[in-house]
Amino acid sequence: MDRKLISVIVPCYNEQEALPFFFEEIDKVIAEMSDCDFEVIYVDDGSKDKTLSILRERAAVDNHTRYVSFSRNFGKEAGMLAGLRESKGDYVCIMDADLQDPPSLLPQMMSIIAEKGCDSVATRRGNRDGEPPVRSFFAKMFYRIMNKISKVEFVSGARDYRLMSRRMVDAVLSMSEYNRFSKGIFSWVGYKTEWLTFDNVERVAGNTKWSFWGLFKYSLECIVAFSTAPLAISSFCGFIMFLTSIVGALAIIIRKLIDSSSSVSGWASNVCIILLVGGLQLLCLGILGQYLSKTYLETKHRPDYIVAETEKDKK
């Protein structure tokens, strides 16, 4: 029986404190899954700490280790994409370096693929213990809204942590858009996926790189990438305002015909209406601008990232 090669992709941004713990855990998994071959691809996303130095040292003494270092910070999406492009495995797994994606689940994920014959085993958090309540609330609302306005299924609590077959990875790589939202892409390409639920795990070391504002912008990327509902909503609002203005004009005309002595007053209400309509117009223009800006970025054909160094440069 041929030995399967598993590629493990680990995006890293300022993870110098977490990496030693991750090395220890991934080594345990590699030893446990001795019937498989491994390559662990670390993607340094322009870290400002000693992450790259640690990866260089690791690559020098461990033949499972590969790394890709960006010229600057391009974001986690670019990091995952780079890892997928560099991977050679029959199966490819994406996980975080902070151990919030427990490497110990990998043997179970591989067993599920073998037993169920699926192309992907994806993970989701069964709870959000340790996460700020406000952040948890908005995360749940985001998934609920996305499932209402998008044809792509979004599973609440889903992580980027998943094991995929080579054909699914190739399908993901065939999607060449610049503005990427991997959770949506994984769902869009299809293929049979089994879900593995685990309890939330807090970071083993260091601080999260995701601020509330960063997550908000990331959610907007997803909405624009996988739904045109905001455009339809803005058009609907415009239509409703048009009908309202017609009804209002007719009411004023009828009132004047019935009582010619009546006068239309109320400058304060007029100002409120003008501000409402003006604000609605700006909102609709902003929504349209979001879609136009994404189209503009796509037409530039800029690279998703620029590689400054790999482990091959040090050999």
C-alpha cells in the first residue's frame, strides 16, 4: 500500500511565543501517524518578531519542515493560498499555530476520510467559551445573515482548520479571485464534507491578531464576495422611497383640491425627510462602491502575495 503524503499548512504572523508549543504537538502527531509521510509548510506573513528566525532554525534540523516568508504582511487569506500552492500532499490540512486548532485531531480527521470516503473533514467550535460575549453575538449574527442572503452554506463556528483531498485543493486553487474568503470558497467548490465539532480552545501563547474592526472588515469581504443581496436591498429601498414620494405628492394635491385655503407647512419635517433620503442615497452609493472597488482590484491582476524567502534559499 502506497504511503500517503499529508501537507500541513500553518499560517504564522508574530507567533514566536506559540511556535515551540506547536512544534511539540505536531511532532507527536507525526510520530502517531507513522504510516503517512508529512510536510509541514509554515507561511510567515511578514512577521515583525522572531517567527522567521525560529522557522529557519526548525527547517535546518527537521526534514518535515518547509517555510515560505512574505515580503510584508498580506493577510491570512494570502498565507493559506500560498500554502495550498506550495503543498504536494495527497491530503492537505490547514491549521493555526496557536493551538486553537488542536493538531491532535488530525488522526481522527484522516480516519473519517478513510471511513466515509469524503473529500474534506472540516472543524467547527461547539461553543465559544473564553470569547468576549459581544464578539460571540456578532459572529453568530454574521453566520445567520450570510445563510439568508447567500446561496453558499456557512456553518456557524466553522474554522479554517480542515483536511482536504488533493482534488478538492486543486478545485480551490482554480478559483483565481483576488478578494478571497476561504470559508465560502471551501463551501462553493462542493465535494462531500464531514464536520467535526470540538470545544473551543484558547491560544496557548501570545495575543490574537484579529481586532473587532478587523473581523468586521473581513465579514464585509465575505458579503461582497458571496452575495449580491446588498445591491438588491438598496434597489428595493429606492423603489419604496419612490412610491412613498408619489403617495405623499398625491396626498398634498388631494388635500389642496379639497381645501384650497389649506397650506402645507412643517419645514422641520421636510428637513428630516431630506436628510433621510440623502442618507439612503449615500448608503446605496456606498454599497455600490464596495462592489465597484472589488471589481477594480480584480482587474489590476496584482499578485496575492510576494515571496521573500523559502527554506530552499538557505540550502
